[in-house]
Amino acid sequence: MIMKLNISDCEALAIKNNTKRVEIRVKKENSEYDYSKLKENDIIEFTSNNLGVFYVKVKEVNHYNSLEELFTLEGIRYTTSSTKDKEEAIRNVSAPDGYQEAIEKNGVYAIHIEYLYSENTVWDELYEKAKNIRNPREVSGMISAGQVGSAILTKNHNIYTGVCIDTASTLGMCGERNAIANMITNGENEIIKLVCIDSKGNVCLPCGACREYLMQLSKKSKDIEICKNINTKEIVRLEELIPDWWGYDRV
């Protein structure tokens, strides 16, 4: 389930910076939004002026009869971006027209969320995740890992990462395939965007084996966008890297 909501610039920035992890919502009369239907792993698509469209994952939804009860049990630290005082937080949330009456009638929801990415900055965010996941190390005398990192964005708005694993035989894997394995383990198979970072911190393109692996995932894999240049945001679609692919009638 994806719920589309508007949000203030101040709260949007706090969510991205991880200083706000609980979104407070009140169900008003005749509102199209039913927050009671939100479940763990659902997606909220927020729209704000500063971040544009960005996505968060629902971790938990709690219902309270009053704001006093909510802030007593949830605390202030991650529930509000404007104050650390409980009484002021209660006044701020109940101030808009009709909110006090709606809270008295329907209660209030504390929606625990996890920031995923913003459409405006998704390439930079994927780049940072791919770069930061790298951790070059010797696993054993026959295996090294972590020189290359990869990050993929899926159709369901999740981001998965992986590092390369190099072995003394052919049992290793590239960072892209490690990220794909992580994705498949979590029940997904459709990728929208991909970034790969080499051992020097530069954006690189998937090798031939990874291109083949990517194409076999889905009928829509040919449309996967792959970053070529993080500064210019130049991209290439997978079908451009593996033209006249042999398996279009089989996936």
C-alpha cells in the first residue's frame, strides 16, 4: 500500500535528517485518509516544497486517545521537529481548525517511519550508499571483499546494497549481484535504478556477467537506469549495454 500525503518543509527536512521518526496524523471528518489501514512496510509518498516527492517506509502504527497519551508514551525527541516541550507540542498539533474536535472523536495516530529517498536526490543517495558500503578487507587467505559497492532501487521503493566478493576460484560475485541477492532474499525482483562504485570511488558500469544477470530478472529489466556520471547524472539503460539480448521471449 502507498499513501500519498503532503508535509511541511520543516518536517520533511527533519525526516530526511533522521531527527523526526514518528509522523503524527489526525483523521478529520470526511478525510480520504484512513491511517488505521497503514501496516508495517507500507510506503508513504510525501510531497514538500523543499524535498519534492520523497518516500518513507512504515515501521509501526500506534493509535492513542489523546495527544497527552501519545507524547507521554512516545516522547518528544522523534515525534516533533519544532519543539522539545510536551505542552507546546500538544498545542501545536491541535491548533489547526477542526483538529481538536477530530482528536477528541477519533484519537490520533503515531506513525513510525524510516526515510528511504527523495526523487530529487535519488542518484546522489544511491551513490552515497554504494560508496559507504565498501569496506575493503581480507576475509581469509583465499577471499577478499568490499572493494566495490553497489546500490539498487527497486519498484517497491526499497534500496539494497552489496559489495564484491573475490575468491581464489570462480565462486565470488560482483557488488551488483550481491545487492541483487539481497533484494531477492527480501522478496523482490524488479530494479528501477542502479549505481556501482569501483575501488577508487568512481562510478562504473556493470560487467558482462552482471548485465546478463540483471536482464534475466524481469521483462522490464531492459529499462533499468544505470548511472554513468554522478556529477552530470548521465544515465544509460540496461538494454543499451546488452543490445539484441537473446532471452526476451523467456523472462
